[in-house]
Amino acid sequence: MAADEAIGEREMDELAELACLYLEPAEKKMLNRRLNALMELLGKIGEVETGGVEPDIHPGILPPRFREDEVEPSLSPGRVFQNSAHRSDSFFRVPSIAGEGPGGA
Amino acid sequence: MKLYEMTALELSRLLGKKEVSAVEVTQSFLERTGSVEPQVQAYITQTPEIALAAAEMVDKQRARGEALSPLAGVPLAVKDNICTGGVRTTCASRFMEEYIPPTDATVVMKARRAGMPLLGKTNLDEFAMGSSTENSAFFPTRNPWDLQRVPGGSSGGSAAAVAAGMAPLALGTDTGGSVRQPAAFCGLVGLRPTYGRVSRAGLVPLASSLDQAGPLALTTADAALLLSLIAGEDRLDPTSSAAPVDDYTGALSQGVRGLKVGLLAEHLPPEFDSEIIAAVRRAAAALEKNGAIVEEHAMPHISSSLEVYYLLCAAEASSNLGRFDGLRYGRSESAENVTAMYSRARGEGFGPEVKRRILLGTAVLRESRYERYFLQAQRVRALIRRDFEDAFSRFDLLLGAVTPSTAFKLGEKIEDPLAIYRGDICILPGPLAGVPSIALPAGTVSGGLPVGVQLTAAPFNERVLFRAAHLLEQERGGRPLRPQPAPPAL
Amino acid sequence: MEYEAVIGLEIHVELQTDSKIFCGCSTAFGAEPNTNCCPGCLGLPGTLPLLNRRAVEYGVLAALALNCQVQEKSIFARKNYFYPDLPKAYQISQDDYPLARGGYLEIDLPEGSRRINLQRAHLEEEAGKLVHAGDSIMSAAYSLVDYNRAGVPLLEIVTEPEITSGREARLFLEELRRLLRYTGVSDVKMEEGSLRCDANLSLRPAGSSELGTRTEVKNLNSFRAVEQALNYEAERQARILAGGGEVIQATCHWDDSCKATVVMRMKEGAADYRYFPEPDLPPLLLERSYIEALKEKLPELPRQKRQRLRERYGLDDEEAAIIADTREMADFFECAAESYQDHRNLANWVQGDLIYQLREAGKEIEQISPALLVELLEMLDRGEINRPVAKELLEEMVKSGASPRRLVKKRGLGKISGTEELAPLVEQVITENPEAAENYRRGKKKALAFLVGKVMALTRGRADPQELNRLFKEKL
């Protein structure tokens, strides 16, 4: 593995942010080490000659399957909020999202 | 013989002849569970009331003379990453400790409709990430053959439950061997169906392009019964196949005469246990003796399966697990802002293996690595699929090992995840190509532990797997392989 | 230095299906929060996307109307990011393999028509809706999430960066809305969010081909806002460049009350969405014959319609544009034109009084029968009613849908031309206005108009003015 492919401290922070994972500093160090060991192992994939090969998304091509445009029943409010600790009347409630994420389509 | 010692087929016959009731059968497994579960710890959640209610219903229906499924009244254990409506589904994760799905997975719904009493939800490696069930956030499950050893994973709870007589049948999921490897470690039949043969709807996804649910059973006939029940097209799964479901039970007795079998050279390297290699060769000889034509075969790209599998699985998993943010369900944290709320819930709710794979998947999907890692892995995946296509243009079946060794001891490999990963080399190629494979017991080795062998067939050719697996089972005596003698603790 | 703006638009159109793109939940607007939600809308684990056939059909129809090359193979992809309105932490969209590539839309400018080229059009799913406590997202202590909109099908249309002004952008969007309404795939209401637009804008020295640093302009909630915001942003960038400064790549928010773009602070590092092909969905394979069949189903589109209206009915550009604004209006006109030969007069009534009365009554053109308008115009042409009465009748006709002929009968609104009816009125007016009568006798011609007007007032305009002239002349 080329040195530039190793995941450094700074990229670890970026990855944790992208993956929305809070990591304790010691945990982060340990994971960083293991991740780099894995990356080194997995980097061998680059040695396989794949010129002109179409990537496989699935095992083989599956025929597309459609659903007809028909309205089906939704969940009752009881079921919608059954597993949530963040219900506020008929909404889910989240704390401040100021300055967060890319947001929206 | 006690009821809990019987196979599903034997129970099915007794139930059909009304020699036993479904309640009696269920109670037998519940009692057995009461005595061995404290040592084995196969279940995360037990559901005796649900099981008994279903059994009572089946008995009533039978009394009324209604037409019933052959599996009506035969109890079932379900891996805890398969959703059960109204019964908590934890994925062996702290994050999902209290999660109650609103609906059944399609496979569970089919089992319940057929009248299979649900005994409980079985332990696994957290989110099915692992091959020893030691990655469960709650507790490790032990191998009924030797309590110091792991049952394999990630469907270790399901395998241990069946091997210990706590369930006659169980459902597992197999993304990269998670049904077949524990089957081999616990002396069971474990089937991974063709991708698309069994609905994925309601399976908590690990890697969507690889996940399949499959049976863990004592015999090939039991596995055939359960597969017949759960296979088929499902409108809730866009990747499920519309191909008609074959008669698997009918295939069992058809023999192997004339079948061409490729003996996988890659599965017989010197670093494998010699007794495992010997078991595979014995199986080859048995097939040959019964009229199959066996030839050694090499597949050039399957040596890259490990890299391909871990890259693709981690990438898909990193995305599949994004939904676990603690807002609509799952571990709840309060915080001053959304990011803190999400990342705390995830940071505290996920175990180290889950975090490692999420971070790995996140890393390889980044623009800077996408081409070299993810896309390259998808290309090699295509090459592996071609290897299988080539193989199946020559052979009906491929024969090989399941694992390089028998079940290892608890804690033995947990510090060396790469060693565990390497152990998966025989079970990873099949899922990448979407082909069906069956692991079946091939006797025990000198340490008294079971070994398995593996058969692989072309997509949707599960019938030929059952033909050959059943024949090998007959050669071995036709009886389930049971821990012998039963470990003293049991 | 003179600068010119380089603008590209990203448009999101909600497709008007009954159910969502990947599940059977209703897309109906205005339901109670979180009632149009199934396990999939909530991102519960184990749910899988089930592609809505009509969403694909509508996407293809729209793409065909935009002259795009619809792809026989397109691939859904996951766009990964965490945000509370995104229940799965990824949006199912399309990345490297969109539903359609290329395409264009022609817009009419005073200086002639212009072709705006498109990059692509692709399908994706809508996110949920956030309601912020307090005035804005920045100051809100908390926000409320409603997943009813999550999963409504969207078509994203991306133009090439070749629009040069706010006005062009607005005309493009208006023509796009017209076109999409014609195809019937969306109700395209900017106010309700079923048509949304973000823009990228950069400046370059006039005539140059290099591209400057661009900003992204968001929160464009009306056609007017699009025009104003882009003009404002172009001026803002020009001021920076003129002052020797540098434009910083950023996202700007259009503040419609202050009429200004506000630069939002960007997070460090560009967004990294980690797109990859959606493993839960097979590639979307469309057969050529399917695409061709949908092409056949396309209605005549606005541009062709306008041209035909001009050529066949002799309308001018403005008339054609107004009448072809909606398919329904054009259908109304053409239906009426079949039985009414004075097409210019018909067009005049439709684009003027009829549209005005529809707006007043809050009615749609489909609710009016073309035959009734024809009946009205024929009565007017034959002199059975006069113009003011015709307008009065039109109002009544639009409101109640009643036949003008019946209305005339019922209310006695026909023209009064009989001597027996008019003579007493003439007498009365002469008696009441002796001065005017005297003036006329003395040769003041204007006085006659005054007297006729008095009778007209008494009859609420129904008296025949020619007959009145004759009677007054006789009497005086």
C-alpha cells in the first residue's frame, strides 16, 4: 500500500463525521490502526487485471420489477411513533439543525 | 427418542398422524431450552407464549380437519436480524435493544402462516458482522459440541439452538457464509439459496446485493421442507425472482448418477486442516462411487473473493446502517444539536466491528478511493461470476470445504479479525456470484468436532444440491449428526 | 470590464402520481403530519424500494417532451448524507446513469427564440419536510419532521450553464412549467413546491469562454424571485470583481423580503455523498418500443401549438401565447373556432374578457362550454345584443354556466328597436330635457348624442341607437 493511501488522523476525523459516529480518542486510534491493516489487505484488489470488465452491481442482471401506482394503507400514528423517543404530537422532533449538512434534494 | 431429538420431518409425520400434538412438540423444545439454554445461550429473546398459542391453533385446525402445511406445528427459531412483528428484533446490537418491528419479514410471515410456532430470536454477531457470534453486543453463544468453542457466525445462535435440540429448524441469514459456516461448526445442514430465491423483505440488511435467508437444519430433508416454504417471488422484494419454486423434497432421492462434479482445488490448500481436506475427498469418492463424474477444477479469480467481499460488504453496510440514527427508532440520545444526537447514539450504540466496517465502507466509497477500491471490487466480482459461469458450463456441481478448520475456541481469534476473515475463503465466492450452496456434515474429526463439506450449484438449481447432499447424508448413515457424547454440561 | 452571467439551473419537479415512487403511501398534499407513512417512509430496516411504474412513465414523458435521449438502461444510486428529513440517510437518486441525457427547450425572447440545452433528467425521491421552531433554521432551538413528502417522485432536470440573465432563467422556467403542464406529469406549482429551482451563477468577461467561480443560489420560491435573485447575484459578483475582489464559492440564500442574496457559511470540505449504485434495485431497463410508444402519447406541445394557432387561425404572437398557455385554454379556443369563423374576434374575447371573468369567478376554462361563448358572440354579431350586454352576459355565463340566449330571454336583455317601445321614451326624454331639445333644434348636433344617451341610460344600453337617432330627428 502506498503511504498516501493510508488513512491519517485527519481523514479518520472526516470519516467519523461522514459516518456520523462519535468516537472516543483511544477508540479512534485503535480503529484507525485496524482500518489501515484492513486497507492494506484489501488494496491487493488493485492487482487483478480488470480491463474492459463491466462492474457487477448485483449477481447477474435482474429484470426490473414495477409496482402499479396504487395507494396502499399507511401505518397508524401509533405504529409510526411506536419505536421513537422523539415524538412531539404528530411530528418527530430533533434538536437544532443550524449549520448542519447539505440538506434537501 | 424424545420429541426434541427428532428431525422436523419426523415431527411432521407424527403430527400428521396425530400421534403427538403441536403443543406437546413445542413444550418439549421449550423444556429442553430451559435446561440447556443457560450454558449455550442461543437465544436473545424467547417467545414461549407466542409458540404455544401458534401450536394450539395448529392443533385446533388439525382437529377440524383443515389442510395444513407439512411444517404446521414444527417449531422454528429465527435469527434476530429477521424482523418479527410485535417481537423485538435487536440484531444483537445495543442500538436496537428495544426495537419492535411493526410487521413480519416475508420469511417469518410464511412460517407463521404455515403454523410454525416461533420459539424465539437467536443470537448473532452484531448486525451479522462476524463469524463467531462473539460480536454480539449481549453475550457470546457457545457451541453445543464443546462449550469452550464458538458456534460460528453470524447465525451462531440459530445453529447452536438446532444443534442443542432447542429447535428442530432455524432461519439464518447468509451474506458471506453466515448460514453455512455455523452449520459446519455445529454439524448441521445449512443452505444458502440463490440470490433472489428467498425474499429479503424484512431482513435487516447487511449488504443488499449479497444477503439471503436460509435454513439451518438437522437433515437435508428438513432443509428442503423449510426452503420449499420460504422460497418464491415476493412483491415486497424487487430483487426476488419470479422463477417457479422447484420440488426440493422430491429431488432428495434422485441420486447423483451422471452428475458432473468439479472438485474445487482452491478449497484444498495445505494450510487447511488435513482432516477437512480428507472429508472433502471422502465426499468426492462417495459421489463417484454412486455414479457421479468427479474432476478437479480451478477457478482463477476466487482467490480475490476475500477482498471483493469485504470491500463491497463494507460499502453497502456503511450505507445500509445510516438509517440507524435514533430519531424514529433505536437508541435515543438527547443533545444540543442533531449531529451530536445522531453521532452519540451511533457511537454508543454500535460495537467496534460495526464501526470498523462502517468506516471502511465510508472510506472506500469516497471519491478518492471509489474507482480503485469499490469499482474495482465490482469488476472483480464480475470476473468471479464468470468463473462460476464457466464452471457450470462444465459441471453440475462444485464440491469443496466450508471452513479451513473446525470450530475454534472463544476468544481465540477475536483479537485477530484478519484471521477470521481468512477463514471465510471457501464461503465468500458463492454469494458474490449469487449461486446457491449447501453445507452439510461429513462426520466428526479426531477432536470430536463436526466437519462440513460444501456443494455449490448454478443459480436456481437448488434441486441438484439436494440430490447430492442427500446422497452424501445417506452414505454417512442418514441420521443427523449429534454431539456425541453430549457435553457433560448438557 | 463588461461581464456576462453564466447560469445553470437545477430544477426539481414533483411527478403527480397517486402513490410514492418506492411505496404505496399516498402523495396527497395537506394530510396530517406523518400519516402518509409506511415502514419504508420511516426508513425502518428491512424495507425495500418498490419502483412505481407510473413515476417512470411520467419521467420518460417529461424527458421526451424536453427532447432528451431517454436511456434504455439507467441505474438508481444512493446519495448518502445524514439529515433529519432523510429517513434512510441516503436518497435514492440517479448519478452516472440518469434516465435521460441531453435535450433542450426553446424559449421566445423579444429578439428571437433561443435554445437552452439540458444536461440530463433523472428520477429521485423527495425528502421529508422540516418545520422550524422560531423564525429560521439558524435560530430554531428545535425542528419538527414530517415524512409525508418523503418518497414523492421527483424529476430533476439540469440545464447546461448557458442562461445569461435572470429574465432568461424566468422565461425558461415559465416555458418549462407550461410544457410539463401540457404533458400532465406534474401540477408544477412553484408556490406549493411541486416545481423548485436552484441556480448556479458565475461571471466571465463578455465574449470570453472561461468560467468564473460560481455560487449556488437557493430558496427561489417564485418566478419573480428567480429573476430578481439572479440579477441581484450577478450584480453582487460584478461589484466584487470590479473592486478587485474574488468571488468565493458558496451557497447563497435568496431573502425575498430584503431582495438580496445572503451568503451561507459553507462547512469545511466539500460534501462527499459517496454515490454508489443502489443494490436494492435492479437497473432500470426500458425497451426502445416502450419509449417510442410513450412518444406517441405526447400531446402537441406549447411551441407547436402556438405556431399552429398562428398559422391556422391567423393569431398574432401575443394572442397565440396567451391562448396556448394551457392545453385546456387552447382546446377551448379550437373547439369554439370550429363553429365560429371570426377567429381573431374569438381570440380577442378569449384572451381578454373570458380570462378576466374566469379569474374573477375563480373558475377553470374546462368548466365553460365553448358552445356558449360561440352562442354569445353570434348574438352579438347578429345585433341581437349590444357589446355592454354581451360583457354582462359573459360574466353571468362564466359564473353560472347558463346559456346566454336563455339569459337574454329570461331577463329581457335583447335589443329594443321597435317604434312602439322607443317612441314614449323619446317623448319622455324630450320633456325632461327641454334645453337639450332646444339646442338641437338650433342646429347643435351634439345635443342629439346627449338625448340618445339619456334613452340608452333608461334602457340600460339595450335601445337601438340608429332607431333612436331616427325617432329624435323626426320629433324635433
